[in-house]
Amino acid sequence: MPADLTSPESMALLKRIADALERLAPAGSPQADFAAADAFVWHAAGRRLAPVPKVNRVEMTLLRGIDRVRDQLAENTGRFARGLPANNALLWGARGMGKSSLVKAVHAEINATKAKDARPLKLIEIHREDIETLPDLMGLLRADPHRFIVFCDDLSFDADDTSYKSLKAVLEGGIEGRPDNVIFYATSNRRHLLPRDMMENERSTAINPGEAIEEKVSLSDRFGLWLGFHKCSQDEYLDMIFGYVDHLGLEADRDTIRAEALEWATTRGARSGRTAWQFIQDLAGRLGKAI
């Protein structure tokens, strides 16, 4: 005899099964409210975009010693914001020289100078460990009328990491490719995003050394714009220092500031924009000046 599916016992059982299946089903990605902010952080676990009301950024005029790359990135981003062809960009090189600061500053500059009737450009940060979910993020952005910079800071891959394949597919290689309203910017200390010893090991142990590393090296080829950042000179470092001093209205003897700034860089073994800002925070604190 077939079971009576209309009996109270059967109905209760079917309800429990349905509830269990609903709990097991993956939650849908909530629709982002892009009017909430101009910047967002992608949270891969919940497949959601969290608005960032105030972005931690430096004004464009305070970024010294990187004039050429600044102008190149600003021009590329401006074209993209106007709906013209533009390239994905890889900002690589010396630590602390303003790679991520430049991306955030350019984003702010574009929005500050856009036409009144133009939609604001949106900045979305994706963390390095979430790169495998980049296709999901792209799918969320594809149909939206805004234009987006998807930004990954300090991007690099280790020897046993295969998540770079997701990035390659999204940038150019996949069947869908990068959406027309999205551009991808990344910063890295490595020009090819991979450790040199990993590439050399692949080359030395492979039957065909060239083919062994071609797939991995080709990742950086997906970036049409390579912008190199190099260690700054003493003059450039001091230019950064006094740019901050003047902008923040820090009143102190300039010869003393110069001597202290050079000593600060010497004790840290590096001259960079980050070192300059750290000195400025120390100086402002000693002067009792809030910044």
C-alpha cells in the first residue's frame, strides 16, 4: 500500500525535509546598494559588498616622486570612467612608495572632477585570499550601470597556489571575460606576481622549461599597464616630508625637521613615502598637532 502523503505525519515529515534542504542550500548574494558609498569591500564568505563611508586615502597632491606613474594611472582611469577603452593595471615595485595610495587617490580625483550628471566611479577592494571568488564578484557587477575599479592590494601567489587561474580567466581568458564596466588594478612587490625561486625551479626541472613557466608568467601579461615604483632619492624623500609639513601646517624649524627626517629614514634603513608619513605622525604628535 502506498503511504498516505496527506496524513498529518507525512506532511510533518515532508516539512522537516524541506526545511533541512533550505538550510543546506547556499544563500543568494544580497544585492548591493551602490548609492550607499563610493567604495566597498568584498566579503567572500557572505558574497556581499560592505560600504566604506570614509576611505583611508592621501590627497593626490601629497604623492611626490611618482609623477610619471601618477599621470599614467590617472589618464587610464579617466578614460575608463568616460566609457573609453582602458587597461588593467599592475602597480609593482618598492614597498612604501604609494602604490595603493595612488589607486585610492586617483579614484577620489576622478569623482571630484567628473561631470555633474555622470555616475560616480566605484572602488571595490578584494582581499588576496578571496581571489578565487572574483568570478562571483564580476557576475554581481556585470549588469549594474556604474563603472567599477576592482582593487587588490599586495597581490602575489605562492608555489602551491592555483587561485591565479581564476584571476587569469576573469581578466581575459574566460568565456565571459572582464565586464565592460569593470577594470582591475593590483599592487605587488613582484613584477610577475610569483617568487623568483619558484619560476627558476619550474624551469630547471621541466622537460620543456619555457612551457613550464609560461602559464604562470602569462598572468602578468593580462595587465596592459605596468607601472614601476622605485626607491626615492633623498631630495624626493625630503620633498614628501615638507609637502606634508606645509599641508598640515606643522610649525617647526625647517632645518631641524630636515635633520630629524633624515635620521628617521637612516634608522629604518629606507627612504619611502611610508617612512615619510611615519615621521610626520611622530612630528605632529611631538608638536601636539592633531592630523
